[in-house]
Amino acid sequence: SSRRSRNSFNASSSALSDIKGRGSGDNAGNNNRDSSHQNNSNSSDTVLRKGGNWHGNSGNPDLAELEAEHHEITKVKNVSQIVMGKYLVEAWYYSPFPPPYDRADTLYICEFTLKYMRKPRFFLKHCAECPHKTPPGDEIYREGRLSVYELDGKDHRVYCQNLCLLAKLFLDHKTLYYDVDPFYFYVITEVDDEGAHIVGYFSKEKVSAEDYNLACILTFPQYQKCGYGKFIISLSYELSKREGKPGSPEKPLSDLGKISYRSYWTHVLLTLFSSQTGEENVQIKDISLMTGIKTEDIISTLQSLNMIRFWKGQHVVFVMQDFLKKYIAQKKKIRLCDPKCLTWIPHAERKKGGSSGCD
């Protein structure tokens, strides 16, 4: 995020003409944010930059099938692209926007209210007059320029509905659009002098019989590959730990979701094991309480790492120190939620009539 410099939005008609003149298939300047910054840093005009389009042919054999499936699914969509903040982003999937927005080639999205518009002039007028600079709801997390807001779907129905419609442009299996009342939404933002720019979000059922701690998760394409996915997952588990009950993402997970969660679970478990001497008699249920991860997810992860063994008539966790040291030595730095920056009180503990979930 430190590589991106946001100048104020230039409301010139020439900039919008430039946007409308470039097709979504034009990949020039798609990903090189550094060069985009350098090219524009000395200009008084801000050019909206493209970003976040799906990058096929990654060369990763594990993703080849997913990339091919993505290509087929994205052939059917209604909205071609969105303008959101400084970014012109190609849409991936169909989203049930109401008529006449459902057939707009380009939708213009206010970053702060998520109001969507078809006409550039209405968008410019809205940007000039919009008094909002942050999402609605309560700020529950602040770490430098990273901020998170909690929204009750019932209290902020229109915003959350707009968020769901917008998210569906980038999610192929999402079904929640308008019935947002039973959910809390957690909106992740990057903060600068212009306001809190939405990066992604996750939703969570207010009451879940299955102890799901996450229903839907999305990092918007223009902010992907910046580490926000793991941050969002870790935040959902930090909330579970505050509530004192381990949680799990809503099933079934997508193929990419399985990859992300398995990576996170592996990181958390191996990091925990590396901090222990080996003399502790730690049960799976203890690990679950310490990490917020449900026991079945812990067991499946350990099985994938070949760390579950049958010994003296019972299953035990078998940790090879050489494997653990090798993992820790090559461990990549992962952006995770810092509990000290989270000022959130579980809803069950809040006094009746209290409006804030912050400490």
C-alpha cells in the first residue's frame, strides 16, 4: 500500500473521456503501479488507473484449472467495468443490479457510500457534493493507515446491499444480495487525506448454529496481492477469540478459498508449535481455544501436513523439529490482524442500548 499515491480526483471531462475511450481488454498499464505513480506524480491531472483484472496463464499448475474455469464463467456478465476511486476495473461476473443499471457498460461507484451511477456527469456531481469520507458504522480497528468498520446490516441496509451487489461482480458463487439484516459486515479500508478507501470486506451471520465466523470474503481486485486476504481471515478469527468460541468459514469453500484458508491455518499452527518446547501436554481443544480455529479445521490441516500419528492407542500430534525449523526459516512475512489495534467488544457482552462496540 505504501507504493500507491492517491492524488485528488480530477473531475475534468478529458479524464472521463480517456476512461470511456479505453476498452476493458486493453491491458496497457494494468499492473505496474510504481510506473503509474511515477508517470502521474508530476502532473496536475489524475488519470484513473486500471487494476485488478484476472491474470490467467500464471504458470502455476495448481491454478491452471481454476484459471480455465474462470475464463469460461466470465464470458457471461452484464456490467463490463466499474470506475471506483482511481481505478478502472474489469468486472468478472454477472451481478443483479436493478434496471437500467444491470446493462450499463460502465458503472461509477462512490468509494464512501457505494452509490452506483451510470452517467459520468452524475458521478462527478456526487463526488463534488458527497459529505462522506468513511464507511458508515463503528471503527473497530486502526493500525497506521489500515482501518476497519463494523456495520449492522439492519442499521445500514442500503450500504450493505450496495456492497453485496458490487462484490458479486467479482464473486461467482455469492447468493446474498438484499437480505442483509441477519449479517454483520466488516469493511477494510486504506486511509489517507481524502478519506477511508474501501479495500475489501467480510460478512458474518449474527447467529450461526454451525459457528461460522465468516460468510463471504472479498478483497477488491485493485487491492489484491497486497496481503489483505490473510489479514481479513485473521481478523475473523480474532473476533472469534474475543467471543470465546472457535469459528470456521461458511462451507463449502471455493477452491481458491480452500487454498487461502489452508495456508492461513498452516501458518498459525506451525507458528504456535515453534513457540513451544515440546514438553507441554497440549490437546487439540486447547489449540482451538488459543487460535480460534475449530477442531475439525485443525485436524484436517495437520493431516495434510502428515502430523497426525497413532501412538499408544490414541491419535497424537507429531511435530518434526527439522520440518518446523525449515518452515520458520523460510516463512514469508504475512499481514495479520494485531489484537492490540482491535477495539471490539463481543455483541453478547455489550450493554443494552449501547451503540458502540469499541473499547
